[in-house]
Amino acid sequence: MENNRIPRPTPEVLPAASPFAPQTFVVASLITSILIIFLFSRKRASSKGTAFLLVGPSDAGKTAILSQLAFKQTLPTQTSMQTNFATVVLSSKKTVPLIDIPGHPRLRGQFVEQMHSTKVVGFVVDVSTISRNASVVAEHLHHILHALTSLPPSRHQPALLILAHKCDLLKTSSTTPNSNPTALAINRVKTILERELEKRRVSQTGGINIEGLGEEGEATEMGGLNCGEKEGSAFRFDEWEGGEVSFLGTSVMSNASQPSEKNEGDSVLESLWEWMEENL
């Protein structure tokens, strides 16, 4: 019997388009490049940090500064035994985290844990006691300088701001009754710290170890005091190889006498507010 079925046509096999055509490679390369640049930019931005870190010896006034900046009032404080956190909103609407590290010898090393998120390190010095506590304050600051200069190259180094605090307690000399207390405070703090840090630098270059921060009886050598290349030159903040060091004179007022607005005078940290507005 004759088979009348019509044979089906053999399907034509078309060559599949290669997913790896030159055009595809170009597009993929562009997308990959954009993603890498985007991720790298975000990583670099985050590595700069945003926080304002307050460090310094106990009773220097760190917590009072934090409460004034964040809450616009000076709250009753005592020696802090834990890290304090707050935020402040600048006129640009930018929010800046504030971190207050305890100054107790056993706790003040905690600042290292916050360095990754820090943009500015504010080292607070009590002007009224710096003369008798000079070596202790310089030791604390030395650890800050060492930490800043020890950051890896991939990390953005935070700015260093030294606050000559409690300017209102500084008595002017009878020979210069019209002197600016803020200028006198900054000059006193800068001169004393440079002298004490130079002592520490000389002791190191002479092969004498210096006592570690908060570790009684334990000696260590730290860096961070390199200052210029001229032989015989003493330590100077203006020549510190770790970067620029800024100084401000500050003070706070009691609730009974303080103005309600944050920018009505140096007594409510006007100079610090202005610095933060310009640099944060």
C-alpha cells in the first residue's frame, strides 16, 4: 500500500549567536568599570569618617563640651567611666556624631576603636591645670599623635584640633590686663605641650624608653613626634610631619548664665561651632 504521508521538512539548525561578541565585551567592561568606580568611591568616602572624637585627660571638660554642642546646655557631669555618644546638626543640616572618650588611664585607649569613623580628633586640655599636669597631658597627646601617624596609607587621617578649654578660668597677668584670655590660653597650651613633647622625643632619641599610657611600670617606644628634618630642631606643632594641627580656645557657662542661642559668645563655644561649620 502506497504511503501518502508528506514527509516533514528537516528543521534547519541556525547557528546560535555568540554571547561573547565584541559588542558584549565592551558593554560588560563598561558596566564593570562603573561598578568598580562606584564601590571604590563609597569605600573611600566611608574611610574618611564623619565623627568628632573628643579625647583628653579626665576633668578636662570633654563631656561638658559634648552636652553644650548637642543639647545647648551644660549638664552636671562627673568623671566619665564610659564612652558618651551624641549628635549635632550643623546649619548645613549635616549631622555630625560626637564621641566622648573617658580620660581615665585605664579607659582612654578606647579611642583607637573609634578611629575608623573619625574625621576630627579634638584633644581637650584644661588651661587652668596644664602647668602642673603637663607631663601627663603630653603623654596622653603622644599616644594620639602616634595613633594618627600609624594609620595605614589607605586610611584617611583625621584632622587634629587641640582645644585650650576653660579659658574663662585663666587669670590675665597684671602687666597685661587687656590681654585676650583665649589667645593667652592657646599660647600657654601650645608652649607647654611643645616643651613636654620635646622632652619625650629627646628621651627616645637618647635610647631611654618612656612609660606607656595607663600601664604603670611598663615601658614602650612610640613614634609620632617627627618634626622637620633640620638637625637639632625642637618639636613644633607647626612643623609636625603628621599634618596640620589647629588650636582653639573654648569655655562653657553654667545653665544659670548661659545664652539660649549657641552662637552668642565664646563662652558657649562659638569659635568651635564656627570651626565645625567650616571643616565638617
